[in-house]
Amino acid sequence: MSRLPPLTALRAFESAARNQSFTKAAQELFLTQSAISRHIRNLEELFGMPLFYRSHRMVTLTPEGHTYMHELVGAFARIDLATRKLRSSGKQNVLNLHAYTSFAMNWLIPRLPKFLSVNPEIDVRLTASTAPLDFDQSDIHAAIRTIPGDLKEGVRADKLFNSWLIAVGGPREILSRWPLNHPGDLRNVTLLHSLARPDDWNVWLKSVGVHDINPAKGMKFESSAMAYLAAQQGLGIAIAQNFLVQDDLRKGLLTQVFPNTELSDRSYYLLSSPRHEGSSALETFRQWLLAEIQADKPAYEIPQTHNEPE
């Protein structure tokens, strides 16, 4: 029978290969750099081939090392998942979610009581984040993001919403301060922007044929939710994603200034982690979320028939 490498050596190699650094591997595994180096050297002696090219300042994988790394990353991910499942057996279900701040505040959080009332055993942990997704190295079950482009293999993507852009201001008594009869009148007010969506005003103004307004002027806010709140307080006019402001429009906290709409190219998706495939908490939330959106869909899906250039 062939001799199997020690698990500690495999962990050292996997971490060093993934981080492309012996130093970072040592920090990650709470070992010394010399211990990492010794483990990898032992592996290379066992296999009779180098796994890394070493230079004065950096290390890079050999072709054999690169192939071995991909096998080990998948293997350790499966081990981690099996360990988490065993630890959570018989315990309360945990659901780790990431979402944009505006989606969390304006859409998800107001509806979470409904979800929790029928699923009290699920411990929802919601984080507002725009950080790049890394399902391999995190314990995130799912994230709600705009269209992500190329997805890693195994990541399930459920489309949630199209994103229609509309111009919104505060309650009607606040809007009466300004003569806003057609989109060109926006030159007389302050435009409110979300730094997370810097092109929305430009897209909407072009769609209505207004070209003499600087789409970048005005006040900038970290999130769309902050821009909507500023509009409610009369600081100006915000460009909004229709589905995020439906509740505020119904309550009269915001007012759609013009009937013009434009479809954004940034649709929303629920992205599920392959590492948590089959998780009861994740599947329960996914089914609830899709049903909730389907029920409200008529209010969100606006036909693109309103835009007439000035």
C-alpha cells in the first residue's frame, strides 16, 4: 500500500498554494513559515517532484502542484462542509446571508418578520456587503447581488428582479417647491446619487432625451437607501430602482416625479453557495423568497412604454 501524506502537510500545501505564499499560509494555519516550508518539502520528497518554483521573493506552483492544488481545495471544501453539517446536527438552523444595504433595508428587512413567523427555527444572520463573493473561503449560504457575470461552477443563480429606473422626490408638498413638469426641469434641482450605482442618472437622462444636464452633478451617497432618504427630506431628486421604493411610494414618503422609466442592465439574483447545497435553511429561504417576489411581481415589472424624448 502506498504511503499517504500527513493531513497537516496537505493542509500546509493547500493553504500555501491557494495564497501563493508560505507566509500567508503560516498566518492562516497559526504555524511558523519554516514549519510550512518543512511540510511542503516533505511532500515533495514523498512524491519525488517539486510542487513549487521558489525564488528570492515569491513562490509559484509547478504544473503538477497546480493540478494537485485544485484537487485538494475541493476535497477540503467537502470536509469542511461535512464537519459543519455534523456540528449543526440537532441544533438551530443558521442562515448566513449577504445583500446590498439598499436591498436589505428597503426590501428584505421589512419582509423578514413574515419569514421568521413561519420559520422560527432558522437563525438568520444578515450582512450588508458589497465585497467580492468567495463561497469557497466563507460560510455564506447565499448572497443577493446584481447580475454577476461569470459565475464559478456550481453556483446556483435565481433571477429575482429586473431593475427599472425612475426619478423620485419626497412627499408632494415637498415637490411643490420646484416646477417639475418635464424631465428637462431637473436642471433646476439637485440630483441625488448612489455611489454604488454611478451610471443610473446618465442612463435615465439619455433615455428621455435630456442631454444638457450633467448626470454626475449633485449630492453623492454611499448607498441608494441613503439617497432615497435624502429625497424624502427634500434635498433633491433621486434616481431609484422601482422595486426598492414601492413601499415608500405607497406610503407617500416618496413620489414618482415623471412617468418615464428605463430598464437597467443590472438585474438582481439570489446566488447560492455550492458548499451549502441541500441546506434546509437555505432551501426554505430560497423557496419563500421566490414566492414572495412572484406575488409582488406585477408591481415591479413596468413595461418600457413611457419614454418619449423632449
